[in-house]
Amino acid sequence: MYRLRSKIWLEDRGKIFGDGPCELLEKVDRMGSLRQAAVDMKMSYRQAWDLIRMLEENLGFPLMERQAGGSQGGGSNLTREGRALMLRYRDFRRDADKVLEELFEQHFGDSPGTTGD
Amino acid sequence: MYRLRSKIWLEDRGKIFGDGPCELLEKVDRMGSLRQAAVDMKMSYRQAWDLIRMLEENLGFPLMERQAGGSQGGGSNLTREGRALMLRYRDFRRDADKVLEELFEQHFGDSPGTTGD
């Protein structure tokens, strides 16, 4: 049985945003920590941090703000613009999945492989 | 200025088809030669050949038939099913690009980065 898979991302000179960054920001937002979000993504903290810095540089605005100190060694929260971008991309991605599945059904729905026969 | 990029492919247990294989089959169809098509894709002949064999195994039908002999050492043509899959996928991909661009415009069209401001 065929399944449709897709990867989507935004670019200008470099990569700006996409499925992976959106997932990372969602986890930071939920966990309040880039370190924990990175572990959950099976990335090193360094990789996650480098990704965020690269995106921020290409986007021209900060995605995260660090909260210093405290017994837990501080945490990370999304900036207003970071959260707005995450939510916007997530809505876009959800709609994209829906229309891609519809198109896939239109074009491949009568194939033996896609009907479970 | 943001641009939308996407990769799409079909899977069941393994990869079945996608943007790269479609481009390779288009070139084989035009050039009548897997060897020339591979060069044009900047792949080695071996890579192209392995890709075709893997796809054929996953799909359960042949994509290409080889024409033996002749002064040029023979050539490669698409099978009827191979050409049908290529054309079907190409139509699907064209429609997918169109709806993804429309959705992108809907969701990101008012962002400074996407309007050229």
C-alpha cells in the first residue's frame, strides 16, 4: 500500500524554516527548555543551538529568549515572533498535508497499490 | 524573500517513487539511455542502475527494458508501466506544486519576507 511522504521548507539565501525547526520550537514551547527539546528530538544540545542561531540569522529576528539562573539553570522560551511563526507554519503544514493527500488520492487512488488490494 | 521548497515521495515498506526517480525516468525516456540519463543527473551509472532495481523490486514491475547490441552498445527504454507511472507522478507533482504555492501565499503572503518589502 503506497503512502505519500513529503518534506516542506522555506528558503531565501539559506534555509529559513521547515518541518524540523517547527517541531523543535513546539517542544521548546511545551518543555520550556532547549536542552530537553533537543534530547526529545534526538539532537545534541549543540546541534539544536546551532540550528536556532542559523535560523535566527536568516530570519532576522530572535526565536528564543533564555531565562538565566535559578536552581534548574534557567530555561528557554519562544519569543512572540517565534511563537507566531511556529503557529503560522503549523497551520500551513496541516493544510498542505490535507491537500496533498487529496491530490494523491485523485492521481493514485485507482492504483492497486493504494487501495489495499 | 521566502521561497517554498518541497520534496515528495511515495513509500510502502521502502521508497517507491519520487521527484528524483521521476526526473531520471524522464531523461531515460528522452535520451533512450540510462547511462546518458545518469550523467545528466550527475549520478554514476551504478547508482542509477541500483536505484532503478530497488524501485522495480518495491513496485513489483519493471520500469525499463534494455535493448541489447548495436554499435552504440544498446540502450534503455521505459516499459509501458514505467512510462505510465512517470506521467502520472508528473501530473500529480505539477498539481501539488500549484496547491502548495497557493497555500503558501494564503498563510505567508502578508509576511514582509514574502512580499519583497
